[in-house]
Amino acid sequence: METVFISKLKPFLDAVAEQMELYVPKKTGRHFVYSKYNPSTETVVEFNNIRTCVPAKEFLFPVRELAATSPKSLDLKDIKPFAVFGLKDCDLRSIEILDKVFADDEFQDPFYVALRENIFIISGDCTEIGESCFCNLFNGRAFAGGGFDLNISKINDGFIIEAGSQKGQGFIEGHRSLFADVPEALLAERNENRARVQNQLEQNNTELQLNTTLREVVENSQNSEVFDVESQNCVECQACTRVCPTCHCFYLYDTKLQSYFAKMKMWDSCMRTGFAAVAGGANPHKVLGDRIKHRFMHKFVYFLDRYGIDMCVGCGRCVDADPSEMDMRTVLRKLSEEFKDKKEANVTK
Amino acid sequence: MNQNFYQPINGQIVDIIDESPTIKSFVVVPEEEFKFETGQFVELTLPGVGEAPFTPSSSPADSEKMEITIMNAGRITALLHQCDKGQKVGIRGPFGNGYPIDDFVGKEIYIVGGGVGLAPIRSLFLTLIDRIKEFKSVVCRFGARTPDDFIYKNTLFGSWQSIAGVDMKLTVDEANNDWDGNVGVVTTILAQDDVDVANSAAVVCGPPIMMKYALLKLLEFGFSDENIYLSMEKNMSCGIGKCGHCMLGKYYVCKDGPVFTYGQIKKYPEIWD
Ligand code: SF4
Ligand code: FES
């Protein structure tokens, strides 16, 4: 597949927007937030340095959607192709995780699958790191390794665009006149940039380097008090699960719309008190610390056991979103210290 | 093509049977063909109101209609209890695994049940007695709080008592004047020599506390972890292993269960919470 050069982003994005609806990151305050791209009014196009504030998951898994109707069954509607620009490696890997849940088994979610088949993903290298980024702990990188249609790397004089799928390759071939060949020197510049940011990332997280797997640490924390202690910092706002690009819990509820009954599918959060409560009233996660523990178990043990990958990409969004002092990295660090102490105690015994 | 598992099919409640002061059975006729295996569950929708998971209590062999026994225990179940015959409903499913009937062939089947847990057990029981010759025996040990609280009283106290190949014993926590059977929790009628443990499979379904103690008894009798089948209750929503509500360790109860062997789930600390 091809790699090409373009000096400015706007003509490229305009060409995408000509074919389909396009969403791009817009700087709002300190953060990047997606908004619809309008070629005629958009003058400055930004290349987001790091991931957006709210993840791209909403494009595939909307906060609320109509899932069924009665008495007449819901007709699945056709989805038009659309493009999203500005995803980073962590975002691409979170989509891989969502795919496992919603698309890769015998029970596909038809709404997710329809959106997934029609999304055109334009990712980009990270040009710096966020203070809370810890993706390197999950083999994440500051540049995309796969899972995109097109990936963009910013260099001094322009942008290098790489195709990662037939769809992406097709786009390049269909817009030859926009692109130029990439000289070797520019590829070298890209590689240097990548190595530099990757290094920053590793420097940022030296404290979190464990000499064992997170799975082992978290699985052995079943009786740890860390969750209860840390839960005192949590104000139960559920922001962490909302901004998480991999959290995908939802619930179905029924309602009456104009002339028919509807079943809606809406985001839920395992941080909600009644999340696991059964009709009889029993609730295995009544205590907040237990819910936080479940969240960690799900992400680092259960999901891994089931699907073979962690359900966390280390994007740090939950850290940024948290209005209080709760920090996933702190919890993981405390758990690993506790685990190390336990192990050492066992050795000396 | 893309099947929408969230879409219920239409159905109607055609009959309602009062089983106990808090439990009713609803006879539901689906408008389209609907097949399930004993032990699988369905999501029953009250249109515009909500849905809840139930394991049908009727035999899968009855393809025309399905019976669903419901205890008045929460918002949706309370509203279902107020419904009359003719009520339109939605049905999604069936979901999850059923009881592994074929693995039971040639064995003694030891069924321990209590309360509304007799609902899935009734479906299993009806399935087993249809093929009773294929099993060495079916041994039932059922409990209820009081004689009134037993569901399916007519058959339970009547014809089910005298089926060849079936050994049935009942107990209540509190007797009344008409009761001449055992008094005590269900574990008081479990005995080591009820079955030939090495050649049996045990099925347990009931309130968590009952299941917990019945399980301990079965283990004490020498049942292996793999031969004890537990029906787990969780607050299922999607039914297809996506929404995250029914997690039990790495399992989705809706998809990998609701029937598990004890061996599958024993490492998870919260199974009876
Ligand atoms: S974002 Fe923080 S405070 Fe809010 S629910 Fe999550 S852990 Fe608790
Ligand atoms: S009910 Fe949704 S995952 Fe099991």
C-alpha cells in the first residue's frame, strides 16, 4: 500500500468531505473535540497533537439509539459512509476492542456493524504526549500500527499520508493530483519524530513499569483494600466510563414514541450503584469499592481471559476526566506494590 | 444478514395461573415460530414499559405456547402481575445454554430446587419425563417456605408423585395443618444414598442462599465440580454478551450460562452475592 506526501491538510480534507460526511477535531479550550467539517467555512485545519477529549466510540456506539420497535419491527436503516479524522493509536486499538464485543461473535450488534462498515478512519501520529498518557504499558505507541484507512504523520513541511486498507488506497488512487511522492528524507524525519515521542512516552511512565503482568497484579488484588481506600476519592460521577474509549456497557429500556413502542439502547456505567442489582434486590457491587474493583477486574483480567487483549489502551482519558483525585495509574501502582510485597513475604516465609 | 437480536417478536398472554401468593404463571403465545431448549431464557417485554429475563417453565416440546412463571419481585414483575389475559407482550431470545440433557443420558439426575427456582426445573422435569427411559432415575428434592408457597401445586402434589422412574420428596420451612411431609430447609431432605453419586448429575436452582447450602451438601456427598449444574441469576439485559450487566468473572451469564457447572465458576468469589 502507498505512502504519499501533501503539503497542506485542507485540500485533502476537502476532498474527503466531498465524498462523505467528515468529522475533525477542533480545539476547544485545552482539548480537542470532534465537530463536523464544513469545507466552505473551515479555514484553519488543526492537526491534533494528542488524542481528542471525548473518544471516537460515539461514532460507532451512540450514547442512545433506537434498537427495536413494536408492534411493527424496526427496519434497519442504511448507513452512509462517513469519515473521522484525528484518531490516535490508542483510539485504533480501542476500536479493535469494541469489535471483539460487538462484531466478532455469532451475535453481532447490527447497529455497530453498520456504522463500523461505513466509517472511514483517518488517524494521525501523536506529535507530543499527554500528561496522562500511559499507552506504552499496553504495547501502545505514539503512532498508528494498523486499523486505519489512512494515517497522517505531521512533518516540518507538510504531511505524510499512508494507506492502511483497500478503502484508503482507493482514496489515494482516486485523488492522484492532490499528492506527491515522499522523498526518503521525509520518511526519515517521520521516523525520528516517532521515536522522539515514543521516548517521551516511556519517560513519562517509568514509575509504572512493572516486572510482572498487570493481569497477575489485578487478579491477585481480590482482597485488596486499595479499592475501598481509593474509592474515597471517587465522587461517582461516572465520567471515567463515559470518556473511556473501550467501556461499552449499556442497557435496554422501553418507552412509547408517537404511535409505537420503542426499545432504546443507551450507555450505562458499571460505576452506577444499581448496575448489577437483580430484581430480588441482591447486588454483588453495592459498595463503591467493589464496583471500582469490578471495573479493574473486567479491564485487566476478565476481558483478557475472554478475548485475549486488555480492555484498556492507556489513553489516560479517565484520569483527565476525573473531577476528583481518582487516578487509574495510582491504583495500578499501589496494587503492584502490594503484590510485590505479598510475593516477597511469601518468599521469606 | 444482520439479524437484530434486540427486536422482540410479538406475542400475547392467553392465560394467567395463580401459583402462590407472590407467583403467577403466564401462558404466552408467540405470533411467530419460537423454539427454545430447556434451561434457556427469554426476555419478556411489556411494550413501552420494560423487559426482564425469565426461563420458561413449560416443555420445549410444546411449540404453540410457552409458560413463564414470575415472582412479583421488582418493577417489571409487579407490572406483569397486574396484567390481564389478552395483554400484548414482546419476546426476545432464546438466550444462553440449556441443560445438557444428552450428557444426562444413562445417569441418575438429582434435582434440588426451591421457591421460584422450580420454574426452570419444571421445564427440565417435563423434558426428562418425556424421555424417562433414557435416564436411570430422576430424583427431586424440592422446598418452599410454606405449603402455600409451592408453585405447580396440582401436579407437584398430584401426578408428579407417582411417575415411574421419579423419586420425589418435598419439604417446607414452616408447615400448616394440612402438611404431613418434612419440615425443614431443603438440605434436610438431601441424603448421601439418594443417588449413586458417581453415576449422577446434580441440578440446583433456587434462591442463592438455598443454592449455596445445597451445593455444600452435594460436595460433601462427593459430587465432582463438573457434575453439579447451577442456574445463575443475574440482571440480564441484552442477552447476547454485550451490555455487561450479567458478568460473572469472565463469563456472561446470558450467553455462557445461565446454567454453569460449579467447576466453571467456583474461582469467582462473588457467585452467591
Ligand atoms: S471519573 Fe472518577 S470520580 Fe467519576 S466515577 Fe469515575 S472514578 Fe469516580
Ligand atoms: S445480558 Fe448483556 S451481557 Fe449478558
